[in-house]
Amino acid sequence: MATIDIDGVRKRFGNVDVLHGVDLTIADGEFVVLVGPSGCGKSTLLRLIAGLEDISRGAIRIDGERVNDLAPRARDIAMVFQSYALYPHMSVERNMDYSLRLRKTPAERAREAVEGAAGKLGIDRLLQRKPRTLSGGQRQRVAMGRAIVRTPKAFLFDEPLSNLDARLREQMRGEIKKMHQDLGATSIYVTHDQIEAMTLADRIVAMNEGLVQQIGPPRELYEHPTNLFVAGFIGSPA
Ligand code: ADP
Ligand code: MG
């Protein structure tokens, strides 16, 4: 697992500044929840950490190593998207062992890893199915399974539950919490859901317009939001 250090990170698309200098250090094993209005730069920040976009200024370090110029695969970070991003033509098993096969993991080890992850997520009976035959909740479990099979250094979650109905969201929230307790993996989790933020986070990071507004444990942001924006987003309705 890993520490992630985000140091003065800026991102500009064309002539539009999206991130204006983000500073954030995430401890080994910490679960950080990132909140903020649509368009404030949350997904962009995750994509920079994963290496899916280039940083304009600043640095990202994983376990002290500067990764600005490292390819996504070399960063060893798993990302789980709202849209699942499963390969439609592959079975659940192939979706889950894809990253292992890319890394030339021996077949036997790959199968054990897939079966272990599938068992944890309750999808062991779905391994030969195609994604289109699965429900939304099952697909999201496959996406999570794909992320945990290779025990990456860190997990990035971009609103993974927002396509699911309320009951399933609650159940999956519990499973993510349990998964984190089991694996102790450094995680950054973007959500619009206040309950998810309050129950999952070691610390909440509130962002607005490309800047971090406040960082702290859930209770602290809830009880002592430092500005109206944070208060409106997660503060107690005083
Ligand atoms: P959030 O996830 O917080 O809703 P995003 O990080 O997706 O916000 O987007 C932040 C801003 O960056 C938005 O204004 C969006 O339009 C812009 N943006 C994101 N990706 C690109 C891109 N590839 N090219 C140009 N603009 C982008
Ligand atoms: Mg987003």
C-alpha cells in the first residue's frame, strides 16, 4: 500500500484552468472521500493520480517516488468508475483477470486471485457470464473485483455507486467499508452522497472550483465547516 502526495498540482485544458494548485497528502491505508460540486475537478484529480491525464504543474508522488511521467500501468493504481467500464465481449472472469494477464501472472495464480475476489464480492457464480446479462449492482461488483484482484498500491473510486438504487447503494457502501477494513488499502473516493462521505471517510476533502477548501475528519467538517460552501455540502443543518 502507499502514501500519495499531491503537491501544487495544476491542470489546464486548452486555456481553461481546472485545478489551481491542489495540495493533499494521503496516508498509507487512509480512506479519503472527495466531495464538491459538479465540474470542480474531482474526476480530473483522480485521472491525474492514475496517470490518465498529464499534469500541467506540480508533482504527484506515490511512496515518495515522483510519478508525473510514469505510465498508468507502472503506477499500480486501480480505478473504479461510475460507468463500470467493463469489456462487453469478455466474460466476468476475463474482465477480472485482464490486468493480471497483462502483467503475465501465471494462470493458476490469476485463477486463485479471481476466485478469492469473486468470493469476497459474492459473484463467484457469475464468472462465465457476459456483463450485459448482469444487473447494475452485479456489474459494479465485477468492476470492484477487477480492482482488487491485483492488490494495487491504491484505489481511486469515481462515484462508483451513483447509478445504483438506494437500497443497493447502502449494501455496497457496507461492502466497500468492509473491503477497506480487510485490505487496508489507501483509497480516494469521490461521491455526492453525504451519508457515503460520513460513513466511509477517515478524512473528507471538500473541493470547489479547482481548489481544496477544507480537509478533516467527517465530524469536524460537519460541525465546523470553515465556509458556507462546505457547510452547504456536508455541514449540519444548523
Ligand atoms: P467533476 O468530476 O468534479 O464533476 P471534472 O474533473 O470532470 O469535474 O471536470 C472539471 C472541469 O474540467 C469541467 O469544467 C470540465 O468540463 C473540464 N474538463 C474535464 N476533462 C476535460 C477535457 N478532457 N478537456 C477539456 N475540459 C475538460
Ligand atoms: Mg466527475
